[in-house]
Amino acid sequence: MLSVVDEIKERLLEYSKKSFEKDGYDFWNNHIKYVFKNAHDLAVKRGADVEVCELAALFHDMAMVADFGPREEHEKYGAQMARSMLTELGYPNNKIDLVEKCVLNHRSSGGKTRDTAEEQIIADADVIAHFDSIPSLFSLAYNKINLPMEEGKEFVKNKLTRDYNKLSPEGQKDLKERFQTIMNVLFVD
Ligand SMILES: [Fe+2]
Ligand SMILES: [Fe+2]
């Protein structure tokens, strides 16, 4: 029998495959697999619930991948998906509550307060994932928005700087060296 995490991962991969066939964006390979790995590593490092963090990483953008509800509210619809699937799989209610909170509060907008380590881990894991897939940010700048060379560079630089500033103090400390290296290597004046 599959573990709950593997079962949910299979469902997400299925949604991701369909979404890729429809509009060519590979959610799993370009974003969620990094969030999943970062969530696992941060949970171990910070002594949080690893399984809850892994599940929350799988659910955090699932509503967008599955095209369920409006994109701007994907945290709410993702939280609904988490509750219904995990209830169906007989997952403990207190852990469902925590997964749901992580999904609901993963975005930086809206002045949310995160009062558990797991919620902060998902928010940090989501942001750090942008540093794991920098080529996709350049692709967005040059291929999708069609920016000229210098503006594209500026776009990616500003995006990564904003992301870094969104991290928790702990996340900033972890990423500091890598962030500075990336800035120095990619954006020489
Ligand atoms: Fe999201
Ligand atoms: Fe995300």
C-alpha cells in the first residue's frame, strides 16, 4: 500500500501531466518538486513534522495545477482539496488541520500570521524553490514577457531580491551565501 505522501504525490503528478499537455507548463518539474524537497529538508533541520510539511508542499499549489477555482485564490481551493483528500484517506484530523493552515498561509500577500513552524517552512520552501529554478525565471522574462536583454536581467534580479526579502529570518540566514553568490555571478554591473 502506498503511504499517504506517495498517494497524494501520484494524484498531483497526474494533474501536473494533464496541465502540461494543456498549456505546456510543467508544474512538477519546474516548481513543486523543489518545494517538496526544500520542505522536507527544512522540516528535518527545524525539527518540524516532516510528513505534514511534505503533504503541504504537494497541496500548496495543487488547485492551480488541477485548475480548480480561481488562481488568485488557489490557497483556499488547495486547502479544500487537502481536507477532502486527506479525510478520504483516513489521515488524522489534527494533522489535516495543520496541512490546511500551511496551504492557506503559504503566500506572502495579505499580512498573514504564521504561528507554526510548519507554516513558515512551506512559505520559505516555496520562495527558495525560485532559487532552484532560475532558468525558468529567465525563460519567463525573455520568452513569455518578451523583455529585451537588460530589462530581462533586471526583472529576474528584482524578483529574486524580493523573494529573498520574503523569507523568515531563519530562511534568510540559510540562503544568504547562496543569494550573494547568485547575485555576484549573474548580475555583474
Ligand atoms: Fe502558491
Ligand atoms: Fe508555489
